[in-house]
Amino acid sequence: MDDERPLFILAGNGPYANRGCEAIVRGTTKILREHFRDPRFVCLSHFDSEEQYRKQCQTETDLNIVHRAVNRLTKREMVRKFWKPSTWTRLYQYHFNYAALKNWTYESIYPYLDEAKAVLSIGGDNYGIAARYPTIFTNLDDVVLEKRKMLVLWGASVGPFSAIPEFEISMARHLKRIPGIFARESATIEYLKSIDVVNNVYTVADPAFLLDPVKPPHIEDKVPIERGVIGLNLSPLMGEYVTGGDQNRWTQMAANIVTEIIKKTEMPVYLIPHVTIPSSNDYEFMQNAVSLMEDKFKKNCTIVPAYSAAELKWIISQMDVFAGARTHSTIAALSTGVPTLSLAYSIKALGINRDIFGDESYVLKSNDLDAVTTAEKILSITENASTIRRQLGDKMPSMKNLALCAGNHLQKLIDM
């Protein structure tokens, strides 16, 4: 009976077209099934369109997951539906009755809140983009806390917000109200300690470390996987940090990076997309970058089509070396023992690498990212690959156990 099967709300995530978001869901359900008897799940997520939401509902493979969409008030929707009275109602609420707008945004959560054991805010980056106040996510926290339900920031990176002192003070005050902050890496824990957020912080690892890789059916017919290849993930998002948002310049830089890697290593490159949402599509971005390359280097590039998070993890696991801009592409590599260069624009990559390797030797920060430096770093990793694989083999059991321990912490919080 449903009464005997605990319900968990997994909220604040993006669509599965962001394979990191899917990997978090799959890892989280695995953790919860390990610690709770036959749980059920409601995923309350942010979608770019009604079509994207419907597709995710229709293609969900886990029968115990129900999907619901967060209501969104976007400029595009307002223009498209300006004639509707509801649009003007939302605009009024935005300016004069924000509490009502907050409740409308998360109205899909209310039918499930009373029954839920806990609400897990599972978007790992929701509090990790320091330049933007995460109002949409603090509103979710408020909705849950007002109903006196258990709330956990689940496998999160947080901050730093120190560039704007008033913002940092406000966020510290907010974060102290949350019963559990399950921090996925040590850089977040250190930062939270610096703003006196300590008593509600628990050390875990990203749930995606627990995602099981799945070999795609008939992969040999579509993308034959060679030995001795480099996997590479480059994202349009990285351009915000490398070129200040100049996507044309970043696309040319990406073409130069791929070319230089091929020249330096003399190895084929597999370009592996990890996010394919309309506003930030790795596949299209890398396709555009390859189009700018000379033909003699293009022939050493293979662009991998879209697969599920588990299937992409299997593909990444077959690489000799991997470099990734998307955090969950690097987690897919690290957790399957592939020597990995993390292309970093935020706190999360630094913390994850420190926790695994003890330092940032295999991190390249966005302000240091250029073709020659990237290629030299990857070449160095290929030359030390066997040592790095041993390090990863030694460390992964404890990282996966740390991810699994999130279930223990949650059980204790619920029982308090």
C-alpha cells in the first residue's frame, strides 16, 4: 500500500536533456532505495517548454517516478500570452504580491507536501552561481519550510557569494534555516564555515557517482568506440566565463582547442555532449566548433549523438583520457576510473578534485583556458594515465560510500 511506501519530492532540478540532472535523479533514487522501503518519487523540475515536459513524462523509465513542472513566468511567455488575464495577474503579483507569485510558481508541490517524508532540493548548482541571487530556489525553500516539512539541499555546491557582502549576509541567514545542507565537496564546506553555516552541514558526495553505466544498444553501428581515444566535453556555458559571453570567439577557441589536442597527443577525439537543452546545447556548439577546423583534423573527430545519462557514462568510461566542462561529464569519467581534466568555472570542480586527488592538479580554471594550455594538460594526463587510474581505483569506493551515506543522514534528520 502507498501508506507503507515513503514519498520523496525531488525538487529544483532541470530536465533530463541536461544529463547531469538525470544523473542526479538516478543516483538519488538509488540512495533512497538503499535506505527506505520501496520509496516513491515526485520530481518537480524546471522545463523549457510544455513539449519538453511531456517528452520527459513519456520517456521516463522508472515507474516509481512522477514528473511535475514548476510554473514559469518568462519574458517570452509573457509576450506570447500578453492577451491573457492570467499574464497580467502574474505581472501584478511579481511587482506587488510576491508571496502569491511564489505559491503559484510551486503550486504543483502542494498536493504532495503533506504526504512527503522530505523535500530534497536536488539541483546541485542551484546555490553555486555566485553572480546570481537564487530567488527561484530560495522561494522553494520558503514554500517547504512554511509547511514545516523536512527540507534538504541534496548533494549541493554553495557559493561563494563574497563579491556582494549584503547578498552573502542574506544567503547565510537563509541557509541557516534549512535543516540539512548535504554538501558534495569540501570547497563548499569550507566556504559555509567561513560564513558561519556549520551546524546543519553534512559531508556527502554527488549522487551521480552512484549512477550505473549502461552500454547503449547497437552502439557499434552508430559510434564505434576505438581504443586510445580522448573524450572531450565543451559547453556553450563555458563561454560565459572564458570570453564574457562572446560565443563566436568561444566557438573559434573551442575549434583551436580540439585541433591542438589532436596535434599534441596524436590521438582521435570523441566530442561528447552532456547537455542538449535549446538554450545551451553542447552538441550544436561542438558541431559548430568542428566546422571551423581544417579537414585534416576534422577526420580525427567523432561527435557522439544524444544518449541517456547512464549510456553517456558508459561511453565516457571507454575513453583513455577525458576532459570536460560539464561537471557531471567529469563525474561520469572519474567514477569509472578515467583520468580526467576538469575545465572549471565554479567552486564545485575545485572541491571535487581536492576530495579525490588532494589538490587541483587536474583542474584547468576558465581564466587559464586556451588551446595550448589545455592540450599540454591533457598530454600530461595521458603520460601519467596509469598512475591516475590507480589513484581513482583507490579513491572511488570511499567516494561512492560518501554518496550513499546521504541516506543515513536523511534517515536521522527525519527521525529527529
